[in-house]
Amino acid sequence: MPIYTHHLPAWKREEVEQIKDLADKYTLVGLVDVYGIPARQFQQIRRNLRSNAVVKVARNTLVEHSMNELGGHFVDLNGKVSEHSALIFANGNPFKLFKSLEQTKTKRSAKAGEITPEDIVVPAGPTTFKPGPIVGELQQAGIPAAIDGGKVKIKETKTVVKAGEAINKKQADVLSKLGIKPMPVGLSLLAVCYEGDMYLPDVLSVDDEAYKAKITLAAQQAFNLAVNAAVPTACAGVTEAQIAKAVREARNLGVEASIYEKGVIELIISKAYRQANALKAI
């Protein structure tokens, strides 16, 4: 049940009404994580999205007040509000919004204590570093290094941090010096409400090519099933394939049973000729 908060101070009441107005104006209402985005880049992202979406930063308490007053499925968003979340309003569908936000992300250097979303792999090979303390720093970070030809060389490809693990200070410092930027920078969609349902990233993260491949495979299997089971359908090509299959099977039956019909006699003679040659070769 919606919780109305008319007791709020005027400026907070106005903020809540602005959020509710945006929710009425757009088909999508969601939350994005803005953690780690520099202020300048955040403003640029907002400008880039201006024609398609609106990002609004508001106090968590006011977001929760707004969602409660909107009621329905919007209330579910309150469970996804975090210290670094902001509201996003857009039109279209949640899958397109998720994909567009992912495509705008860039990479930045890691900070100590951050959790990496993917394996951080340092490849084997030469570096631009001259011999010095860097060798010890690499080794302390779990990266095997040695001096080779007057330069520091990484001896073997190494997974320094696995996905889901925290990056320590030594690892963060070395990765920065190596120019490895593992942390994505951009708006990460936490949850979005659309047409009465709430969608989460694990549902919205769709591999387009894999999805297309599955649809293609399903279509091929359905086609083959319809042909082999002799099920008439409106699907293009099925009826033609069924008739062609029936003709082949009828012709083969005619040959095996020696039925002298037009289009079969030639095949019977050809079969007899092959059998005669086979006997002749014995």
C-alpha cells in the first residue's frame, strides 16, 4: 500500500513530485550504480543520454518516499536503492536500455579494496621498465618477473586477481604502472521497472549472437520435426520438403519392390545393371 508523505518539508515535497512526474513521463524507471565515476565524466554521460534518458540523483530517503507514493511495482525498487545509486528514466524497453548503458562504459585503473568484475590477467612478455624496484613490486603482487636484455620481463602469463575477488594495494599499484585498467566506468543498471514488472541485470544481460544462434537452431529443429513427422504447417518450405521426401520414399519403394512405373523403371534398370556388374566382377 502506498505510503503518502505530505508531512515532508516543501523542498523535499517538490523533489518527490519531480521524481513522480518523471515516472509518469517515461515508460522505464530504474536505478543505476554511479560508484567510481568522476564528476566530469558523469556529467558527460548525462549529456550523452539526454535525448534518450534522464539520470537524476536524489537522496535515498526521497527516492523511497517517491516509490512508495507511486505504489505497485515501483515499491520493489526500494530494495535495490544503495549508497551510490541514482534514478534513471527512459523510453523503450529495458533490454535496449541495459545494452546502451553497457556500450558507453570505459575502463579505469583499480583502487585498493575494489572487487574486480572479471579475471585480471597479466600477459607474459617484455615491459618498458628498466631494472629496479619494479621487479620486487611485480613479484610481491604475484607476477613473476626478471631482468632480460636490460629490461624487466614478465616470465609467464598470470591471473593476478580472479573475478569477484578484492584487489589489494600492491596489486592496484602494479596494475596501474602496467597500464592495465580492469574497472568499468559507466552507469550500471541495478534494476528497472517496466510494464508492471521489475527486471534485474542477470535477465537483461543477453548475448545477442548466442540468442540468435539458439533461435536459429530451434527453427531448424522445428522444421525437421515437421518434415519427418509429416505435420502440415504454414512454415515456408515445410510442405515442399514433405512432398520431396514423400517422392523420394515412394521412388525408393518402387525400386525395391520392382514396380514398373514412370520414373522408376530407369532406376530399376540402373540397379540391375550395377548388380550385374558386381556379379560379373566376382
